Amino acid sequence: MINYSDLIEKDIISLQHGENIGQFDDAEIDVQKGKITALYIEEGGKILGVLGKNRVRTISWKDIVKIGVDVIIVNIDSDIRKENNKDL
């Protein structure tokens, strides 16, 4: 079992490109089923974490390949939903 605290600030790695696409920021939960349905990741965009606006991506739970000790590996394609300036 994975705790929410185990996910915080893990790097998200694209399986297709092997690149770091952001860090875990928050999760979308289906409260009726008690399951995580998506992850929100914070992409770069701020300078030193202070200036600028962050871009937030939503990754469906079905696109997660593996949750490791340090990273979360995801298999995403070009139709991933992007959301700008979302406050979580």
C-alpha cells in the first residue's frame, strides 16, 4: 500500500522519453470508491520556485507504470490534459 505522503515531491519520469516532466503535487480521489483517479504534477515554470506561473498536468491513474522509491514512471501520450494556473 502507498501512502499519500510517500508520493509527495517524487519526480515524474516519462517512460517514452526518459525525461523528468515534473513533480507530484496533488491527487484526484474518487471518494465513493476510495481510489486515486489521477495525479496532478507541477511542471517547471517558476524561477527558483518563486517567480512565474506553474503549469499543472493531470495524469490518469491508468497511465502510471511504476511507483518507485524516488520516482513515478508514467506512460503518457500527446493527448494528456494540460491545465494552466490551477490552484490545488
